[in-house]
Amino acid sequence: MPIEAHQIKQIAGRAGRFRTAVQDEGVSGNDIDKSTTSVGKSQNMPIPNLGLVTTLYEEDLPQVRKCMVNEPDPIMSAGILPPTAVIAKFATYFPPSTSFSYILLRLHEISLLHPRFHLCTLRDQIGIADTIQPIKNLTVEDRIALCAAPASAREPGMANILFAFARCIGENASGALLDIPEVSLDILDEKLTIDKNYMYRLESLHKALILYLWLSYRFSAVFISQPMAFYAKRLVEERLDKLLAEYSSSPAIRKRIQKMQRDASRKLGELEATDAIPNQSEQQNEITEEPSLPLPEPIENQGIEEQAAAGVLHNIGAVIKSNDRTIRPKRAFH
């Protein structure tokens, strides 16, 4: 399914951003053209903050232009999660042996909200809660922090890494990066090869390092190897860049990707043609179910060719994945 206008605009806003609004008005910033800023001030007018957005492939550009001129549907409600203090207070009403995932689900069931808000789904949080449940000595606050981590226990290998990190917190053990065997740093000593499995392993290591750095800001006394984690993360990113460059330079692979892009563009045209035909039965039946936010499939479950072809349906050469689970807007479907 192609992404919608409001998603295209969000990605375009990130891709085309040049400077902050404060810098654009000439308040601060060393990279601002002083002469242009002075002209804007003399006319008492803000300087236009313009950016350019393009696509990796020319055939995707018309869809981006179409979405940029369309107004997005209004946001009917905003997704929220209960504050940490509320979850901690609610957990005190249950026996200490109660599964933390059950506590979260129970709180979700009995919560009452204003119609302008809805509770976000707990798919990733429940998965993490069940993964770290066997670990003793974790406080409620520790479990809440771990459940908010930018990770998913459904991803291959991530459950073991989450368990290892949580064990370090619960046992107050050494969280030095080299003391955690679940973080496979040995891959950096291997020869770089153009292989899907090798790339997946690099991506898994990159996610583990991102999670380690995220935890190092919240449990600084445990995860003490922040500089080493930053260095290892940079090495992994350099290898990933080399792999992608080598892979995309193959003529045979480029030909296959172009064919997949043509097929995807054709399917997109068929979808648009189908949407243009009104369906009387759909117009008569009102949708009464509560809308839900579908979670994207992990990109590592796709092949490299499928990832490249997905750029046609996404209409832009980038995939932005937000790790912020505290507020997620929810649209109403009509």
C-alpha cells in the first residue's frame, strides 16, 4: 500500500529541512547569510525557510508532487501512554509476582480517556515485558523504562539482547560492552562480503548498539561503555554503506530492481484507478470499529531487492522509523 499524503509531507519536511526556524530568522547560527538576514530585518519580514525535496527515481516524483499539494485528513485523536507514575501506582495493587505485561494490559482495559485521545497499542511493550519477566530484582520503574526502549522482542535475536541488558540492570552486574556476549562485535573482525545474511547480522548489531546507547543515558552506572558503543556503531555504519554501494553497483541487480519498480508503479496505478470508482455498498455501511495504527513490518524481514522496490510505493528514497512511542497520532477512517 502506498503511504498517504500526511506521511509524505512528514518525510519531505525532514528531508528538505535546512536550518531551524530560529536560525532562519537570523537570531543565531553561524551558517546564515548575514546580508540576506539584514535585508529581511529591514523589511520586518521573516526570511522564507524553503527546502527542496526529490526522489531517488524519477518515476516516483509525480506521486510526491501529488501528495504535497493535497491536504491531509484531520487528526481526530492523539495516541498517548499512561505516565510512569500512574503505572507504578497501579502496579502496587497487584501481588509482586504478577506479570508486568498483565498489569499493563489491565490498565489499558480500565482506562478512561477524553474522545480526543486514545491509548496506543502495547504490542512492543508487551513483548519486552514478557521477555524480561523472569529477571528478578527489577523494580517497576526499571521495567517501565525497558518497555519504552527502542527495540522489539519480535525481531530476530533482539529478545536475547534485551534479556542480557535487563539482567545487567537487575543484578547490578557489569554492563561493559565487551562483557555482554549477546552483542556480537566479532562480526567487525570478519571480512566484508556481499551477502544478505552478513548484512542482516550487521543490522542486528547496529540495533543492539542503538539500544545500548539508549540505556546508557538512563542507567549510566551500569552501561559504562558509551564511547566504545559510539565507535562500534560508526564502524557498523561504514560497513553497511560499503555493502549497499557494492550491491547497487551490480548491473544485474540494478536491472532486477528497475523491473520490480515498474511492477510496483503499475500496481500503484491500479490501486488509484480502483479508488476512483465509488463503491455503493461501502458508502451505505458506516465503519463503527475503532481505528488502529498498523505496525510496520521489520525491514530486516525483507530482501534487499524488496527493500529497494518498496521505495516506489513509499515514493521517496528513505524510510524513517520513529522510536517515540509516547505520542502517536491516530487518524479516523471514513
